[in-house]
Amino acid sequence: MTTQKVFLWGKQVKTTQFQLLVADSLTIFWGEWLKLRARITQVAATGLISPLIYILAFGLGLGSSIRPGSSVTGNYDNYLEFILPGMVALSSMTISFGGTTFSICGERLFSKTFEEMLLVPINPLALHIGKMLAGIVRGLMTSGSVILVALLFTGNWNFLNPLFLLLLVLNCAVFAGLGVIVGLSVRSLESVGLYNNFVIVPMSFLGATFFDPSTLPVALKCVVYLLPLTYASTGLRAVVYSPLSEFPWYSIPILLVVAIALSLWGSYKFSQQKD
């Protein structure tokens, strides 16, 4: 009887801790949302420019000379249709990362309000999750605009498939988590530019957004599949244009594991943060 009571007490403690973690995370997220909701249109439009340029230049310009089966494979009618899922992944990556990074940098380096949050008796993991949730919302706002463009161009309602949206949220979580870590690490906005130039920009072009990674040589394929954006791009494209039997199910656990790993790293960074 005593053993059973101890087990039930331990289970109740774990449940209470989890509920507290969720409540604290949502509290941090709500503070971010209050600042974010005042500029929803700006956030949604900011990340739409680059995808639209890529769509016009590559999809409608260069894409007219590329036909299905020539250098990329898939069940699509033209190159524009091929790159649209990648544009959704690209826009969600850019804004989830950039918006989260600059938000934290602004609090740390300019408004100097970040120290107040560090003094709040909240689990560091909750701090990370709250910031990450705000980054996910930023990414979904922008990618939602790109999805609307994709629907107008293709009329393919698979862009609203629940599996498509799940992959999109996981992709936003990965790069929002990375944005939290970078935001906690940099000492100036110039450093953010370095991360953007050496991580985000190369990944934009190497993350299977403009090409089919299955057509690459083995050495390049190994490099491309080290990038989390590749799993998002190929997974989103498979949801839209391929039957469910051909969907790369490994994309979901890979993105989930990366998001969890970044969350643990981010919580450690919060616990060690001094400024």
C-alpha cells in the first residue's frame, strides 16, 4: 500500500511539473504575442518578398525552360509547381529564425528588458519554448501568405493537408529554436548577419528548395541531407504531389528530434545566461 501511495504521489508531482511548464511557456508566449499582434500584417508581408522574387525569377522565368523529367522528378506540370512547396519551407525558415533572433537581440542589446525575464522564477525550458512558440507563429504567418499564393497558382488544396501543416510547424519549430540559441549567443547585430550569411542563406539554396536531392551525386547528397530544411522541403513536396505511400515518413521524427535537441540546448543557454 505504501509503495502504491509513493508511486501515485510521484506521478502527481510529475503531472504538476508538466502543467507548470506548459503554463509558464504559454505565459512567455503571451507576452511575445502582445507585441506581435500589433504588427501582424508587417510580419506576414516581410517574409513574402523573397519567395515572390524566387517564384517570378525561377518559377516563371527559368522554369519555362525546365520540363518534368529533365533535371527534377515528380508529379507536377511545370517547374513552378515543383518549387512552391520549397518556397513555403524557405519562408517559414527565414522568418522563424530571423524574427526570433532579432526579437531576443532587441531585448538584450537595446531595450535592456531581457534581464528582467531572467529574474522571473520560470524553468529555463519554459523560457525557450515560449520564445520558440512566438517564432513558430511568425513563420506560420509568412508561410501562410506563400500558401495562399501557391493555391492561386496551382489550385492544389493539398497545401492545406494536415500532414503538410504538421511538417510546416515542425520546420518552424526547428528554426525558431535555432533563432533562440543564436539570439542568446550573439553580442551584436553584425554577428546575426554572419549567422544569416553562413547558415541561413546557404541552406536556402542547398535545402532541396530548387532541386530534387535524389538526382545529386552521393557526396553532395550526404551534405544536403545534413540540413533540416531538406527534410521539410522534400516532405512538403511529397504531400502535395505524391501519393501517401511515397511520403518520406522519416522526415517527421528527424525534424522532431532536431527541435527537441535545440530546445534542450536553448534551455541550457537560458540557465547559463548572465546578461
